[in-house]
Amino acid sequence: MQDLSFSIFPTENFVDLGLFQFGKERCSPSHSFGPAKRNHFLFHYVISGMGVLMADDSKGVTRTYRVKSRDGFLIMPNQTTTYIADNDMPWEYCWIEFDGLRAKGILESAGLGTDSPIYHARHNDLREDMVREMLYISDNSALPPIHLIGHLYLFLDYLMRSSASKILQSGSKLRDFYIHEALEYIEHNFQNNISVEDIAAVCGLNRSYFGKIFKEAIGKTPQEFLLSYRMSKAAELMKLTKLSIGDIGAAVGYASPLHFSRAFKNTYGVSPREWRNTNKIKL
């Protein structure tokens, strides 16, 4: 018998880490989901029972993994996966879908990625702390978003420390410094006509190498991140102010209202005016 509960996280602008949806489910025998792709990171923890995960690796080859109670599995953005509950001992699991600037690095530190999607705890006490945070988020969807984001940080901390299978590579601290410098520059200059070359120059790196380490750390190219950051700021202004669409476009670095509207629609799927009509707060 299927027993499902889940919640969609409200639209908020959390750049470092953000929630999208979460829940828990007791699956019926052979219940399956997929093949499908996700837009964000999705982590399942198996509370009881077992099942199978079929996931494409980094070369596009489909791999099959048996996942049992007290293990978990990670689905990466844009990764094709199918997962199926066991016929005799179908699994019960909880899940969290999340994303953000810090997500990829934290998951890598936990030893999780496209080619290593299965979570095995090395520290049982920290694993129990992790599960407690997942269930807390699932059971308290009505609490304020900032409160739940705090528990998302705790969940990821316990996830990383309970697996503790990845040792930081030499040079990673220097890379983190460059990424921090780049993000700080974008945060303070996104409204100006800045380029990837400008951001790389601030870090003292050539464009090619900067683009490589940025994509590895953040999961997006510098161009993709700058666009995403500008659009999230534009959405925030449309939601919280009475500024015109043209003024908002100019405030996030677009001299042309037409170019801004096209970029916004490519990101959110609707025009700025349509988005504002659906999401604006009465002032």
C-alpha cells in the first residue's frame, strides 16, 4: 500500500543552499519512478526495505545499484535515473531536493557524485543525526523558510561527516579562495556590464582556467551563474518593490528591456510581467 507525504518549498532566494521539495514514502511492491531527470540534487535515505537504482554514469552508461535499509542514494541534476521498490521488501524512504552554490562541494566531500551515487555511513551516530534532520524538515513544512534552511545546513553537515570518505585534494583551499573572490565580485558588480574576463582578472587567472575551476566548484559556468544570479535578484525586486520592469532590468545589468525580458523568460519560463502578477507581495 502506497503511503506518501511531501511538500513543495515556497519560492525564496537562497543562493548558497536552497530547498525545493521534501517528503517521505512507504512504497508498494515494485513501485517505480522514472526514467526521469531532475533539475536539482535529490537525496533519498532508505529507512527500511530495499530497492534498485538505475542511473546513468558520467559516460552515459546505465549502472544498476542495490540499495538497502540504512543506505541512501543521490540523483544529480540532469542525470537520467529510474528507481524501483523491491517486490518482497519494498522500501520506505525520505528525501530532500536541494541546490545552491555550496551543494556540489559538500556532496563531493561526502564522496557522492554521478559515478558514486550510493551513500554508506561510516559513523552510525552521525547517520542517525542526519536522518533526524531529514524527518524534521519533512514533518515541519509549515515552519518559516529560513528555519528549514537552517536544518538543511545541519542535514548536509551530518551527511558529509557521517560518510567522511573524501580527503580534500591539495590546492583545494587555494581554489576555494579564488571561487570566494569571484562570487564576492559578482555579488557587488552584477548590476554592471561585467564579463567572465573581468571576473577571472579579479582572481588573477586566465579565462580558460578560471572557467574550469568555477564549473567544477559551482556546477555552472561563470556565464550561467552570472545569468542565474541576475535573474534571482530581478525576481526579488519584482516581488518586493514597485519598480518598473525596465528599471529592474537596468538594476541587474541590462540596458535593453527587451534583452532583459528574453533572459528572464528563458530562465523562468514566463515573462517578467507574468511572473510578477503571480508572485508579487502586496505593498
